Amino acid sequence: MTESVRARTRPGGMIRAAGAVVWRGEESAPEIAVVHRPRYGDWSLPKGKLKQGEHVIAGALREVAEETGATVVLGRALPPAHYMKGGRLKRVDYWVARAVAEGAPTAADEVDEVAWLPLEEAWRRLTYEWDAELLRSLSGAPLATVPLVLVRHGVAGSRDAWEGDDDLRPLDGTGRAQAGRLADALAGYRPVELVSSPSLRCVQTLEPYAGRAGLEVRREPLLSESRHDPAGTLRVASAVLESGAPAVLCSHGKVLPGLIAGLVGGPDEVRLDKGAFLVVHRAGGRIVATDRHPA
């Protein structure tokens, strides 16, 4: 970003928005959802501004549902779009999203028509080049992927200030808020298997989503700080990844870098902040993309 752009965007900060390239039908011949906005007289991909405190993934799910009526499952992240809006820089984060249910849009004041079009026709219908460019990027990897979400537990206060067994140290207020936001984000991937270090702070990080989805959290000692070993922990994660079911693993800052390196290759340089997560996407028996998301 140039200094002139920074100067123009600093007073109000960056505008954050989120949306998706929503598809239905066969992966080999998908139909893409495009929406008409009468206020602007344009055709665009479904998207909208985030609410205060809303996780970017939760915002994408909400905007897609409001503007298209579709319930979706997220795939890999797409390149974000950046452009100026009213003298401020606007960033729109996008995902590939498969429609699993369809209904009526609720944002009638913003969208008056939803069209499901073949890929080439959708590309021609879109008004803005940044939207069309997203459709071109779809060829980079499969549309349908299976996610493995690797989560670092939320904030749990100070290790030094905790008296007693460190595995019993719970999330603090910030960590509980992070766990709630994580549950909102995980809803986009619909994981059906939840695996956690037995440490209380890890289990509590997954409990809000587990409660909403009616799932149990399986405790795996090899994901803990005290019991893990690189080879054994990698075997556990690889088995979950290769099961073919959407899943979540929650572990610790000391465990995850080596685990991520073992799964996706390369040195153990990926460090996740507390409450943050990395999504590993698998298709056709291979890893096709990884997406990193903040808490």
C-alpha cells in the first residue's frame, strides 16, 4: 500500500466486508449465484460489511444467506478484493461456498434478483472486474474440499499466575469470547469430528460449537503439551485428515507448528495466536489449500 493510500484510509480505518462465490450443481459444471442490487444498478457476488465484533467468516455466511437465501458450506478462501470506497480502503474477503439448501433472500431492500448462472455467463454478467477475477481464480483448485481445522486454544490467563495442574487452567473472559466467535466460524465448515488436547482450556475452546452441533469432544493425549511426540501426534492428525470427514483439532502453541509442518510440508514456521486457526483443505486424496484465520 502506498503512503498516499494509507493517508486517505487512516482516519476511518479500513472497511471490512465478506462474501462468497456460491455454487450449486455438479462441480464440473457449476452454477454461480450473482445478485442484482437496484440501489447501484449492478450485478455482483453476494457480500456485505461486517457487523461490530463479527468474525469475518460469520459475516460471509450471514451476508450470503441474506442476499441469496442459500445455506452454504465453505471451501477454500479466495484472494481478497481491495478498492477505495468513499476515500477509505475497503477489503472484501471471499470463500468458495457450496449451497446445501436454498431459500428466499431476506435483504429485499438491497437485492431484488438472484440469478444462478453457468460459470462463463456469470463472468459476463458481473459488473466489476474484481468479481470477475474471483471467478477466474476458481480454476486454481477443486471447488469441493474437505476441511481439517487446526485451532490453538483461546486465552487462558497467565500460566505463571495459575496455581495447580496446568491442564486444569480454564479460559478467561477473553478466551470464552474467542470460543464463541470460533463456534460462529466453524459453522461455515460443519465439522462432525472434534478432537482436543485433554487440557481444559482446549476442550473449552471447542465446547460452544460442540453444544450447538450436538457433538462430543474427543480428548486425545497426544495433542497435549505433556504427552505429545512429533511422530505420534502427526499420526493422529493424519488419520483424522484422511478419514474424509470435516474435523477440528484443538491443541497448543508448542504443538501446532510442528504438526502443521508435518501435515502440509515445510519448516515449522506457522505460529498461531491464541484462538486463531488454520484450515487444511483436502480433495482427491491430497491437500489443495490452507487458509489461516485470526481469532
